[in-house]
Amino acid sequence: MQTDEGHVLPHVLPMEEPWINLYDLSYPALVELMADWGQPRYRADQLWQWLYKHLATGFDEMTNLPKALRERLAQETRLGSFTQQAEMTSADGQTRKFLLQAADGESIEVVLMRYRRRRTACISTQAGCGMGCVFCATGQMGLRRNLTSGEIVEQVILIARHLAAQGDRLTNVVLMGMGEPLANYKATLQAIRRLINPHGFAFGQRRITLSTVGLVPGIRRFSREGLQVGLAVSLHAATDELRDQIVPINRRYPLDPLMAACRDYVTRTGRRITFEWAMIHGLNDTETQALALVERVRGLLCHVNLIPLNPTEEYEGRPSSPERIAAFQAILERHGIPSTVRTRRGIDIQAGCGQLRQRVLQQRG
């Protein structure tokens, strides 16, 4: 079977379960379920509020629903499908990572990152990833399967509950965890629309960012969705010769069509695009690459996010030194290209995509 972007998947959907994950249901689907059960429409409204406004963890909390309905919900549905396998908190307390297991045994990761004014959830859209970026722990494990829309939504709800219990709230969501969101296009867009539904979770579109490795058809399709969700492109190299080596999907969607799609996104949405650049010592942190990047993005409403490489055991590359990062950034600044250096978070707890999953599997093995 193929994804919307034509990528072959070994296993697209989780195995069938005898119960319904309520987070997999859109509002119309929830209305239909209640109608099938002989319930009035307002029961769907009440249940929707419990799911997305009150962040209910159990059916007993839903006190405005009849006991018989709560009992049936408990028998035939679930408030999510994940069980928590592991949880780690960084030494500074600012990053917390959760390893979650789905009903079919697949594992995914979700990360909470605390900043001075922001509380950001980094969520996954696939179990594993088929893009094969050489420096990425998730890419090294390969693709296992797509997540359902409910499994994507559930990660956000988990973090929102966690923060609410501490009197805090979620401010941002980034689809930058395990997987390529645009290779799981339908479920990803369903999840985004469920999260921004003004009658439910009501999350602001501009506080969501989707990150892609550069699936050109997906970017063009995404730009026509009429959304104000941010877009980040994992660029990492500004010449096809180098990008072919470290981001294999570039062989299918080279830089010229990719950058054309990025310009189309900015034109259609009016939103600034972010380019992510993992700084790898001696490879893509050179003056040559910096100048090539300047030429690629000249005149484009964009921002470059320079990210010191998060090392993995399977990749021999190492992070650029602060001096090389500063020199690279200085070239961008000299040519009027805005950039920032991302603060490294959670290195001590393997906060990079896929690293906690690998650690747990190694411990079990």
C-alpha cells in the first residue's frame, strides 16, 4: 500500500481493536456514534467537551452523562490507545520525554519542552520513519507504520493533561517527532483540524508547526489547505550533491522543485517559512554551504534555525563547534538572512527523535 505521497509502507494501520479510540473520531463521527446508540445529539456535544475541554481521563468524570451511557462507553470505547512505557526528565527539569506503546506493540515518543514563556509539545506522526536521514535516530530505525489521527491527537492531550495537573498550559505544538507528517498526510491533517476545532480543544493554528523533510507534493497540497499552521523544512544542505548524501529524499525531490514549493507556500499563506539546519562539523557548516544557502533563500520570507547535531551511535558525525556555528551564522546575517541557534534540550535523556525508544529496546535485549 502507498501513502498519499506514493511511499510504500510495510504496515499502514494498526491492527483492529474491539474498541473505539474516541480520539480517532471527528465531531460528525461522534454525533453519528451517539445516534447509532440511540442518544440525543447533545450527548455528542457533552462528550466532545469532556474529551477536548475538560481533558477527561476516565468516564466516571463525565457526571452529566447517564450512568448507562458511561458504562457502555467504558465497554466499547477508550480515551486513547497508548500506555506509557518510560518517562525521563532532563537534569535541568526543562525537558520531559515520554515513550508510549500502542495496542499493537509499536512505540512512539512525545517530548515536552519548557521555555521561559512557552510550553511546547513535540509529537510524532509515524512509528519510525522511512525518510532515512543519516543522522536521525528515527530514520535509522526505518518506518514501522503510520499513526492514526487519534494517536496523533492523543499525544497532545497527554501533554495538556500533564501541564494542567501542574496548573500550567500548553502553548505550542510542533510536529517534529518521529516520522514524516506529509507522508501520513490524511491522518496528520485530520489531527490538526481536530485540535484547532473552536468548539473543542480550540488550539491556535499559528501555535502549531509542521516539519517536513521536503516532500514537494505534500508541501504544495498543504499550502492549499487554507490553514495558518507554520511550516518548517529540514534542509540541512544547500547543494544537491551534499543533500543527496544526508537527506536521501532529495534524490526524488531535489532542491530546485523543493524551493519552488516553499516559495509557493509563502505566497499562498503569507506565513514565514522556517528552514532547519543540523550543524554537522566539517560537512554542512562550511562557508561554501552558507553562501549556497544564501542564494537558495534570497528574497524569501524565511528564518533559518541552526541546530547543533544531536549525536547518535549509528552516525559518526559530530556537532559543529560554537565557533563554526557563529561563523556560519555571521555569513547569513551579512546577507540579511535571519537566523537563530536552537538551544540544545534534553541531551542527557536522549530527547532526539527515536533515541529513548532505542535505549529501552537495547535494555530489554
